[in-house]
Amino acid sequence: MNEFSSSSASGPISPSPTAPVIIPRAAHSISRAAISPNALKVLYRLKDAGFQAFLVGGAVRELLLGITPKYFDVATNALPEEVRRIFRNCRLIGRRFRLAHVHFGTEIIEVATFRAASAPEREEGEDVEVDGDEGPAQGAFDEGEHRAVDQRGRILRDNLYGSVEDDVWRRDFTANALYYNIEDFSIWDFVGGVADVQARRMRLIGAPDGRYREDPVRMLRAVRFAAKLDFSIEPATEEPVRRLAHLLDGVPPARLFDETLKLFLSGCGAKSYRLLRRYGLFEHMFPLSAAAFALPPYAYAEHMLELGLENTDERIAADKPVTPTFLFSVLLWSAVLREMNERQAGPAPDISQLLQACDVVLKAQQARIAIPRRFSVPMRELLMLQPRFNRRSGVKSLGLLHHPRFRAAYDFLVLRAQAGAAEPELAAWWTDIQTVPPEERVKLVQARAPDAPQDAAGAAAAGQRRRRPRRRGRRGGSAPA
């Protein structure tokens, strides 16, 4: 057995008082050279003021794996108001969980006071509600006032403070419950977290059913960490997920929006999606899309989503920009197509029906995931441009190249072609036309024969409006007999 292995390689960790295994500096791989200088400033200043100070959570996990952390979080026995007195560049935030943010230009080091019992873990970089700089006077806490749960057991508020021995039990997974002590550069491990990191294993602390009921987002975190770090999910941690997936229905939509971005825009979106489907979680996040995937006319859209997520992962790996607008367009395309075809009254969908379908799907999706208008509005514009790609004759067709959403809409067209939902020749034409000098573009579109109307099946797949015959008649009067 490894020197730092836990006594049990599987099964839940029971939250009972225990002394940590202290791993000295000589026995682990974390170097201060890999830690943010600003995080070190916070740790040293807290220590010099007489407080305990630990680097915690994902930063310790990733440093052990040889990964450069994006966020560095600190845990201490100093109260939030005491942290603010030590750091002039500190701001207190949060109502559910009182936190101190120490600002160093664009970098923020989050400092959390040790909490008692089983509060949901705040994750690195997660947005929290801001309560202003002035907090309540610190003193003895009344548990009824400072801890609250809903009828399902989900913790709504927890500001009961404790010791590091208490704090470890509010963490979710053993790999996230490691404490790097700035006093002597050792790692404090209460729950066999170092062994689980070495085994690349996600394991919950405590009884899985109860921990998931406290905070259903932990199921999504298990999936995301497994995808991001190439970890397995320990059997006892894995077993309740499909059975309790419905608990996601009660999570606030704004919180699910944040978690969706972490799942799909962190460079592991394709693998995250496959795990979400395996555990029955995706249908509770995107119910309309999941329902459409099950129907033969829209099944291709799932393949299109997987291709889109793979492309996004490649862009992130290449340090290229990505946007939630494109992500949600791909996630909801199948639902929009289904909604449009179900409201179709004529032989081919009308452009207004595509617009109405976008609005209906977005409204329904907002009940699950709160997509901000800065993403939902351009998403609708992107989808509404898809029919315009079928018009390639006449000078007016070139106006599409100057639309502010052209690039994203073009990428969406290419993705549709890759999935077999649009003609490869169509995508190739719009690819080539972008490289042609402006005067040559005009000649090309003028030389093309008028575009033929698309059949109903093709129009439905593309969201295309069939051109209607223009009614000719005397201005202001009735048409001639």
C-alpha cells in the first residue's frame, strides 16, 4: 500500500473527528515556486498575524498533479472582519457564505474562514452574491439564524465557523479536501485525499445520498472533475447519481448556468457531455434537447453537438476564444427545429416560425438554466441567419458577409455540414467567397443562376423559408381577374 493511501480504497468517508496525516515537505511534490506570489503574500501575512493559513481545495489537488492552478484559495481561522483589517485591498462578499476577496490587480485570492459541519463547498472562481463591504458585527452565532436548509435538505446559508478539523467535513470530495500549511510547507490530509489524487479517483466525503441532497450540483462537479482530470468516480460515489439526478430540477437556474459553462467551456466539454448522458443528468439540464435527440428527424443534432464540443475543446487547447453564444446555439438547435416543425402550418417553414420557435425554446430553457440576454439575443440572431446561407445569387446575398454575427453563423453552418445536415458544397462556397476580392465576389454572385426553392424536408432541416410567389396587382386596388 502507498505510504499515503487511506485505509479504505473504496466506500464513503465518514465524517468523524480524526487527526490529519501530516505529509512533510520532503515527501510531497508541491513547491512554493508553483504557487501564485499573491497567494503566498496572503498566506504569510495571515501567519505573521498569528492565524492559521492553508492553501486549500483544487489548487493543492492540481499542484500534486503537476497542473498550474487557475485559482488559489486560502482557508484560515481568522474571521472575515479580521481578514479585512489585515488587508487594505480586501472586500467582504456573500450572504450564503461570508468570504474575503483580497485583490491584486486582476487576480483575486479568496480567503474563507474555517466552517463547521457540512456546508456546501465554494469552488474556485465561482461567482457569489455580493452583500457590500460592511458585514454584521462578529460575535457568537445563533445556529438558526446562520444556517438554513430547504425541505429537500439543500443548504441555503451557512456561516457557522469552526476549526480546520471541522472545515474538512464540509468539503465535497477527498481530492478537494487537502490543506497545504504555510507554517512548515506540509500537507494536512484528513480523508485519504493524497492517495485518491494519486489513484486519480473522485470519492465523496460522507454518505453520498445525503451529500448530493445537500447540494445536487455535487453530481455535476463529480462529472466535471472526472472529465477534466481523467479521474474515475468511486463506485459508492457513482451509484446514487442516476437515481438522484432529478434533484437538479430544484437548483437555481443562475447557478446551473455557471456550472454549464464550467462543464462545456473548460476544455473537456465532449467528455463531460458523454458522462452527463451516462448518468442521466443532461436531460435535467436541457430537457427539450434531450427529448429531440430521441426522435429520428433530429437525432443528427446530437452528433452535431458532439462535433461542436470537440471543436470547442480544440479551440481551448489552442488558446483560441470561445463563446457561450455558440455553445447554447448548438445545445438548443435540435429543440428549436422540433418546435418549429411542430408549429408548421404550410408546406415549408416560414421564417417567422423559426423566430417563434427560438423564443419558445429559450423561454422554456430559462426555467432550468438562466441564459443571460447578452448570450441569448445573439444566439437567436445566429440561428436566424442560417436560412440566408442558402441564397447565393444576386448582389444582396453578399450583405450577409457584413453582418456582425456572420462569423459565428458561418461556423455553425460548417458544423451543420460536418454533421450531414447541410450540403458540404454550400459550406465550401461560403468558405471560398470570404477569400475572394470584393469585385470578384460581385461577378460570382451575378453569374449564378437564381437559387431554386428548397423542398420541405430540406427547408425544415435548415430552418429555410421557401420564397412565396409575389402577388402582382394594381397599386391600391384588387388583383386583376
